[in-house]
Amino acid sequence: MKTALIIGGGFSGCAAAHKLAQLGGWDVTLVERADNLGGGVLTMFYGGHPYTFGPRHFLTTWQYVFDYLNEIVPMRRCAEHEFVTYVEQDSAFYNFPIHEDDLPLMPEYEQIKKEIANASGADRAQNLEEYWLASVGQTLYRKFIESYSKKMWQIESNTEIDDFGWSPKGATIKSGARSAWDQSISAYPIAENGYNDYFDIATSDAKVYLNTTIDAYDFPNKTVTIAGEKKRYDIIVSSTAPDIPFDYCYGELPFVGRDFYKIVLPVEYALPENVYFAYYAGSEQFTRIVEYKKLTRHKSPHTIIGVEIPSSRNKLYPLPMEKCKAVAKRYHDECHQDVHHVGRAGPYLYNVDIDDCIKHAFDLVEKL
């Protein structure tokens, strides 16, 4: 029987454990430094209200990935989900993606029409600022993108973001249906404890060690040291940042984190019917608020809100910069070919969600 070590018990690590168990012939060990599985997708409770660290709705364009998760954790579709963004200078909430129906409501409508008509060259853009200016023009860029992206990434200029081969929410200016994900499957677990049952089911055939850290890494030789004992594995599946196992020898990879605050409000619902969370595009410290009852369907005369503020106190989001990806690649290239990187931190990719974590596990067993 072959041996596998999985580093990290978040969604990607648990999915890898499950797919290896389904493949058969693998003795799987999973180590997690926290005292629970699930990472940022773990459902917790406050005053009886279920919540997660940020919204964790499931979104995918891959039917087989949805079918896989839905079989283990039955899901509720939420295709009606809409986004809004608060634009302080207009004292107004608008749809996001920017919607063409909202444009006539804006004070600078005539100027915006001219800028959109003259916008061109997005395919030649070299950074995030150039891309949005070439897509929507100066006015809409300043309303929706400029301040938000700076505080989101804690940067001085949006010209620093040069990895933008994806468009947030699938469009720059949208027409038609207001729901954000009308081309994708959007869903959330039916169970009140969210995805939590999945983590136990997925790792039921693995040896799971919580509150466990790795003392030393030797990824070129597929070896780690745990509790003073050096162990070699046939494969290692890592969801940890790729600079950590190499003691930052090529430099520390930058991440942006979040400070998170939960607030219970004395109203049944705070946001409009189909709005699950709202973005804030201006000088506010926070980037987003989430109303969890919209996702969980929890019954209560009160509602719980999560407030997210960009922070350097934890590492959640890799920066979408080509120079950072190049450093990550240097670390990846130092690893043995049987060391696999999954999740968001492992490959050092920002645009990774729950469905990608599951797909990483499918891709892993396909390689094996």
C-alpha cells in the first residue's frame, strides 16, 4: 500500500483524502495545525446563528463537481443571489457587476455613456487599472473599482495588480438578469451545520492528526519531520504556502488576510430579499458585509452579519501579481514531482474557490 501525507485539513485537504480513499490502495495521513477540520469553511455558531468566516456559498460551472458534493452534503440552489455595492459619493447602492440598468440613475450618466462608447483596448491592458479604464471608463472605474481594489489588496496603486485574466463576477458591465451567477451553479448546504459533515466523511478512512505542526520539511525528498520523527511518503499533498517548506529562501510570498467581526442585529433580515452580501467601494475600512441567514435559512427573529476588513494579521489571499507567481513557481520547481499543491495557498492562486479545491482532488487522482 502506498503512503500519502496531506498537509492541511481545509476543503482541499479533506477532498484529497476522500478521493484517495475512493481510489483505493493508499494509506493516508492528514495533519492539521488547528483543533478542527474545515479551515475557513467551517460552520460555527454564535447565539444560535450558524456562520462561517466570510460567505462560503458553493459556485461552479462543473456539473460533476456539484454532483459529487451534493451527494455527500445535500445542497440548496440559490441562483437568485444578487450583489450590491455601496457607492458613497452617490449615496446609493448599485448592482455589481455594474449593470446597464443602473447607469441612468447615476449623476454623471451622460459622461459615463461617452466614456463607455470610447472605451477600448482592454485586451491590451497590462494591469488592473488599465483593464477597467479600457472597459468602463474613468467614472465607473472610480466609483466601483479604484478604492475597493486598493483596500482589498492593501496596495498604493491598482497598476500593481497585473494578473487579471479573470473578470470579477463574470462581466464588467452586465445586462439582463440581475442574479450574479446566472451562468453558473450557485448553492449552499441544506444542513444547519453547513459543510461540516463533509469534513468528517471525507477523512473517515485517513489517519487525522489535529493540533499538529510539521517541524521540518524536505519536499525535494518527500520527507517531513513530525514530533521529532522523520517520515518519507510516496506522495505529499500540500495546501500550505509554498515558501514555508523552504524557509522563505527565495523571499516570503505576500498574502492579504481579513479581520472578521460578527454582529447580531435585532431585526429578522437586514438586506433585501435576494441580496446575501454587499460590497463597499469607498473609503470605508471594510470591503464586505454578509447576512448569513440568506445562505443558511436559519429561523430567528434576529439576524447575524459578518463584517470583513482587509488585514495583514493572517494569510488568506495570494496577491494576483506575476512577480509573486514567479517566486511561487521557484518554490514549486524545487519540490519532488510527487509533491502536489492544492487549495488556494498551495498553488499560490487567488482565484480558487470550493469547487476548485474539489477539482484539485479529482485532478490529483487522475494523475495518480
